[in-house]
Amino acid sequence: MSEPAPVTDPVSATISPHEQERLRLEALLQNRPDQRELQDKNILKSTSLAPSLQSATAQLQKAQLGNKLESKLESRPDREELERVGILKDGKVAPGLQARQEELRKAQLEDSLEKELQARRQREELERLGILKPGNIAPGLQAKQEELRKAQLEDQLDKEIASRPTKEQLEAKGILKGDA
């Protein structure tokens, strides 16, 4: 071990090197973190267990974590399933090109939908073909409107049937001939 450098401080000159080292160590001990702080930083293990059980507990926790990880890995979906549900993209395309491929697919879909919308029949044609009912009534109310129309027609028919002439009245007017 090398000799300490000569001390130029008059107070330090009277203290022996051994005493200087003791003072330095005392200062370090006063500034060291406490046990709780070391446990929070995972430098020290919890002291709630006996020291002889701490290593066994650590090994058990590590084994349990390994088992849990292995279980999760075994039950994870395969690549084809992840591609099918859209989590992973097609593995045949370079990752740098996958975003561009997705943009292109969306643009093609948008173009296709726009083409379909342009080719669809107009409302007037659908009304003429009987697919839509004429008028400016909401589609949700069209069924109720049709039910009302049928009920009105039924009421009208009931009234006309109730007011029709009897067989005798028709015979008296000469419209029907009596039984011969």
C-alpha cells in the first residue's frame, strides 16, 4: 500500500492516518441509505423472512414465474390466427412495406365502394320497380304506413259488404232471377 500524501492542513497534520480513515468511514456511514430505501431499490431482500428462507423463496418465485411464462407461451395463438384477426400483417411482405401495402388495400377498397355507389339505381327507378314505396316517408315508417293502408281498405270493404243489397232486393229489381 502506498504512503498517504503529505498533509498540508495544520489540523489534519495532528491526526494520524488511521484516525483520518476512521473519520472518512464515519462520514460515509452517516450518508448511506437506510434499509427501507435499499429494499425499495431491490438491493436488499425483504427481512420479513428468515435469511435461510429468503433464497428458497426467491428460487420458488423464479420457478413460478417461469412456469407462468411457459403456460402463457403454450396458450398463445399461432401466427396464422394472429394474421387472420388482423394483429399481424402478411409475413410475406417486408415490414417496411406493410404500411404502404395497407394504404394501397384501403385505397382499392375505397375505389371499389365508390364504383358500386356510382352504379346503384336511383330512388325513382326503385320506386317504379316496386322495391321502394313512393313518397318521402322514412323507411322505418313505411311498414306502418302499409299496415294502415291495408286496415283502411279492410274497413272500406266491410262497410260495402254490410250495405250491399240482399238476394230478395236483387230479385225484386230484376237483377237476379228467382229459383225456378
